[in-house]
Amino acid sequence: MSPARRRFFAAIAGLVAVALAVAIVAFVRTREPPVEPVSQDVPGPVLLVPGYGGSTASLKVLATALEENGREAEVVPLAGDGTGDLREQAQVLGAAVDEVRERTGSASVDIVGYSAGGVVARLWVAELGGGDVARRVLTLGSPHHGTDVAGLAADVAPDACPTACRQLASDSDLLRRLNAGDETPDGPLWVSVWTRDDVIVVPPETAELEGALNFSVQSVCGDVRVEHGDLPRDPMVVALAIDQLRQALPSRPTPAAC
């Protein structure tokens, strides 16, 4: 083999070795440590995450009902007006979890995410280590795969569609990344409750999560009408939510819940 050919093949071998080394380093750096799920036998405090716009009032009914059933419940105020970056809201949730665990000495928390709050809860688990702390994550009418309403707003009136609005469009980078691979990461048990009467989360089935216990309120009580805004305060839905957060494992409700 001529010296020029030897140099050529040596250079190729060197490039392959460098590429392999870079790939190995990237793999090691991006590999997440294994999650250690918390016990399902000892329920901790419940943190309730508001939807788009950050209104805490919509979750007061559910929080009060949880407290009347012996649970400590706290509604998490979101950053700003609740329309900013959902990853920033996930950091707010993480700080609230740290505070309540330090105050109560609890090993775990349950999370209830209403509407966009369910996406915030998923971001916290998937990207901020929530899998080692969350026992249950229950979402109510959450646009896990985006909503056509946000997509339309982003297209027709982009100036009136803030960051969180754009992130909730079906084709957003945030949702594509969040839904790539495992939609329900290890750690908590996942429950998604939604309503077929939803005209905010469109189509309503976007609330379903692969790997979660999914059910619409109409699959439990066929003739009930529950709109998006009623999910966290409708008496039947409140009862369903409380039941799914009990010590027993989540299970599909029967018509007796009606």
C-alpha cells in the first residue's frame, strides 16, 4: 500500500475513533439515573397545579374536598400570569414540592394537574426529577398531545398567543419532545380523566396518555355533561379524583360512582 493510501486510511480510522468516543461521552452524559419509585402505601400532601392563565380559584373546590377527606392539599400559584414558558412553571412546581416536603417531612407527594397544569406536572417528572418524589399524578382535561384551539390561536392571532399557548399547539417542539418515547415515565402511577364535552382541549382524546389509566367521565356516567371548566369542581369528578388518590391502586371507576 502506498504511503498516501496508508495516510488516508489512518485518517479515516482516526475520524471513526473520534466519532465513537464522542458518541460514548454523549450517551454517558445524557443517560438518566434510575428512578426509585416511592411507596404507594403512604399518601403524602397533594399539590394542585392550575391550568393556562394560572387561576387558583378553579381548584379550591377540589382542594377543600381533599382536606375534608383527610389529605393536606395546596394549590400551587404559577409564575407570572400563568401564560409563560411551561418549563418555567415546572420549576415553580418543583420548588413548591421541595417546600411542602420540608415542611411536612413527607417522602412523597401526589400531583393533580388541571388542563395545562397536567403538562406542567409531566415536565416536572420527565425533566426535573419528579419521578423520585411523585406517588400519583392525576391530570384533568390536560392537552397532553396539544389542542387545536392553541394551534388556531397561534396561526390566526400570534400576538395574542403567549409562550404557553404556542407550546400547547399540537405540533409544538415542547410537546413533540415530551411525547417522544415514554409518555408516562417511571416513578408515579398516572391517571388521566377527561370529558367528551371539552371544547377547549380539542380533540378531547388528546388528554389520553400511553401508560396511564385513562377514562372520560362519560365512560363512567354516560349521560353526564361536564365542560372543561367544570372538571375540577364538578361533584362527580371531584369524587372520582379523590378516589384515584387513595391508598389503593388506581382503577377504572364503575357506574356506581354516578
